[in-house]
Amino acid sequence: MSAVSTCTDGLVLRLYIQPKASRDSIVGLHGDELKVAITAPPVDGQANAHLTKYLAKQFRVAKSQVIIEKGELGRHKQVKILHPQNIPTEVAALKE
């Protein structure tokens, strides 16, 4: 499975998260996952909340349309973006 794949109602992203980064950014491929750096620390779900907000902004969707399907507690996550209005260039390049 690739880092970015399409499904019937949107996109599924396989992510490797780097918390406590200097800035939020979609870094690029990290093995077979998409690396995303976020500034939030991995404490009490702060990183997940921040990641959801950041991805919602990047894909121009409501936060409720960003669903963490797997890996809530780890660095490796599977996130579903429902009906993205925008696809960041780093993601579009990897899309199957």
C-alpha cells in the first residue's frame, strides 16, 4: 500500500508524524509513509488535535472530515480525508 491512496469518499494517507518540530509541514516520503512535521508535543492528544487541524487546513475541509483511523497513540497513523477540496502538491505527487 502506498502513502497516499484514493477511496470512494476521499483519500487515505499513511503518515509518519514528527511532533515538536519547528514548524508544521508536509515533509515528503519517509519509507512508504508520508512524513508530517507538527509543532505540537505528543502529550494528551495535543499532537492528534493539531494534526487534524493542520490537515483540515491543507485539504480545505472541516476538522470533522479528517479521521484518524489507526495509530492514535503512535507516530504511524492512517488518516482519512473526506471529500478534499484541495490537494497539497506534496500529496498530489504521491497519489495513485
